Amino acid sequence: MLPYFEQTTIQIGPLVIYIWGLFIALGFGAFLAAAYRESKRTHTSFDSITDLSLWTIFGAFLGARLAHVLFYEPSYFLAHPTEILKVWNGGLSSVGGIIFGVATALFFVWYKKMDVKVYGDVIMRCMPVAWIFGRFGCYVTHMHPGIRSATWFAVAYPGAPRFDLGLLECVGWILIGLLFWLMPKPKKSGTYLALVPLLYAPLRFGLDFFRSDEMLGMSDTMTFTPDARYFGLTPAQYGMIALFGVGVWMVYRFKLLKNI
């Protein structure tokens, strides 16, 4: 069984570094390093990739926060509106981030007249490394406790051992990343762009069934409020159904069926 440890910040003199934010920054740095290498391999513009990535991240963070506020804890934020701006306390919806991030990316690509399939492939092939860091940060800060379990890869949370969904999703992204780097080069552009939703949507959809539905007082400084559920499914699961549909549409739209 994996040990539980609580580490949300690092204090260096007067400077307070938030662990989750640190891992997000490390993930973005690792993504840029991978994208630089990929741009050389694909003869694409790294400057354009960087600009596209920055705008996409801005849109993703905005959408992730808005989706969390509106669909996960609306009553809390209605009562405490100033808390909406305190993103360092957690509260970002990955589905909202995906929707707004993709919308921002598509607008940027259209505005700059870039090839959506070529640059989409570069972004998606490198994206797993960013998500690995981000989800490992979720594990370190225990943002997503799961249901109780006594399996060897459960985490010894206070009160009872549980799955940690941040850790499980991190492992899932490691497997996706390995697949992308080991598979032969696709014959058609747009393959990685379609593969990400086709692979990630089932992973996240399944993992959400293991999310804790208990109000947890994990320690004196950390509490966990269970996700809202609508007809038995979380908002993320409905988003994953739509995301998988987008992946299927891209397979047919880009005529990739023989490549996947």
C-alpha cells in the first residue's frame, strides 16, 4: 500500500510555493521541451507552437475554473464569490479546460491560418508529458481521493486506504505517452489529434466511477467535497462522452480509419 503524505506548499523565506502549481509549471516546461524536439522532426514552427500553447493554456485555465465554479460547487462560490479568484486553493475542471482550451486553439489556428491537423498532431503528441506532471501534482496534494480499497496501489488516506485518482490518471497518461513515442509515424496528419480523445475519454470516464462520494476530513487542514452527480454521472463523464464523439468524428473527417 502506498503511503499518505500531505504537502501542499513549500516555504522558502517569505516565498510560498504551491506544490500543485509547481508541477503545472514543470509540466509546461517539459511540454515545451518535447514540442521543440517535435517541431524539428516535423519541420513546423516552434514559435507558432509556443504562441498556440500559451493561448490554449490561458483558455484552458479560464474554462477549467468557470466549469468548476458552475457545475461542481456553485452554491459555495455563490456564497463566497471572492473565492472564485483563488485558483491556488484548487478547483479546476479538466473537462472545462479541454473545451475552452480546444476552442481557444481552434480560434488561434484559424486566425493565424495554420494547418490544424499538422500543428494539432505536434501538440497532442507532446501533451501527455504535461498531463503526467499535472496529475502527479494532484497525487502529491491528494486533490482527487477515490473510493475505499485495500489493493496494493491504494493510498493510506487518514481513516481508510483509498484509490488516488490523480495517481491512476498519471499512470494512464504515462501509458498513452509511451504509445505515442513508440508507435510508427502515422501516414496521415491528424492521427494524434484524434487518438487523444479516443484514448483519454474512456480512461477518465471509467476512473470517475471510483471517485469518492463521501465528505472527507482528511486532516486538520484538508477537506474533500464530493463531485456533483447528475443521473449517476459526474460532469466530467458527460464531457468524456462528448469528447469521445469528437474523436470518432475526426477519424472519419480526416479519413484515418486505416491508420488507427
